Amino acid sequence: TMKGAIFDLDGVIVDTAKYHYLAWRSLAQRLGFEFTEEDNERLKGVSRMESLQILLEVGGVEADEAERLEMADAKNKEYVDYISRLEPSEILPGARAYLLLLRSKGVKVALGSASKNAEFILNRLGITELFDAIIDGTKVSKAKPDPEVFLAASAALGLEPSECVVFEDAAAGVQAGISAGSKVVGIGSADILAEADRVIGGLYELV
Ligand code: G6P
Ligand code: MG
């Protein structure tokens, strides 16, 4: 039975995946190429600098370290513009209710996100206090599919990874959860998340 639940943020709790995509796409446009939603699947769950690396590969663009930092910074500025206007209505259907349900059953709840903007987003949505532990991109260095973020989250809850269920919308995140030794619930489409133990359309299916 599940003693802990570890949630990815973008695309699981809140509908920010679309803002990441818009900001990456506009960077690609400035660099002179199209960045499709299909390309974007590869960025989900992946850290900012690794996402940039993939995007530059897709566009066949060469850039040195200083240029990369500048590009990542420009993308993040545009992204932060979007999330500064986030409303609690952008919490995904069922997410808040499911967190409350788990808490009422005594299940410990953690965040396991690659984002350095995670705390800002949770505060903006007013749901910070629904998490017993928050592990985000400021606390880990290895990007999903590395299991570091989920191992750190289960440890922060005082649980074994095998006692925790990971909720993820990204292929890289599903892989990370499996590597950590947790059960994984994929959120989204079954073909992208084929390796998950179970795939659902959204947390609304669980409340
Ligand atoms: C999440 C998102 C990724 C994003 C990463 C880093 O994992 O799914 O799309 O690149 O966080 O986010 P940040 O807010 O630090 O740029
Ligand atoms: Mg995600």
C-alpha cells in the first residue's frame, strides 16, 4: 500500500507545461527554426539547460556556454512572465482534491520537480502547505530520467521509494520513477507513457 505520493509539478499539478512550450518555441523562432509539440515532448521533465541542449540539437544550432546561458535566461524570463499571472484555476482538475484526499488518509505528500520555479508556482497557487516535502530543481543536480529527485523526495518523507507512488506526465519522469524503485502513475497518453504501471488522463480520475 502507498505510504507516500510524489508529484511532478508541471503537467501534473498545474497546467504550466504549455507555458514552458510557448517560451521554448519563441526562443526557437528567434533562432530561425520551428519547434513542434512533438519535439517538445522530449523536454518535459528535463532540466532547463538539458532542455536547451535538446532544442539546439533539433534546430542544428551551435552555441557556446555564454550564449547558452543567455538563451536559457531569455526563455526563463518569458516563462516567468507567464507564471507570474498564474491563477488557482490553472491547477489541473482533481489535483487539489486528490492531495487533500491523500492527506486525509495519512499518506505523506511530496513534490518531485526539476523546476527551479517550483516554490514560486506553489506559492502563487496557494498550495505550498499541502506538501510535506518539496524537492525541486534547486535541490538536485541530476535531471530526470536520473532517479535523484524521487530518491530525495522519498527520503525527505522518511519512506522507502518502494512505499511511494510517483505521478508523472513526462516519459523521462516515468523512467526516473521506475529507476527509483517506486510505482509510477503516468498522466497523459498511454503511447508516450507506456512504461508506467498505470496511465490515467488526469488526477480527476482518482477523486
Ligand atoms: C519541469 C518541466 C520542464 C522544465 C523543468 C525545469 O521538469 O517539465 O519542462 O524544463 O521543469 O524548469 P525551470 O522552471 O527550472 O526552467
Ligand atoms: Mg511534468
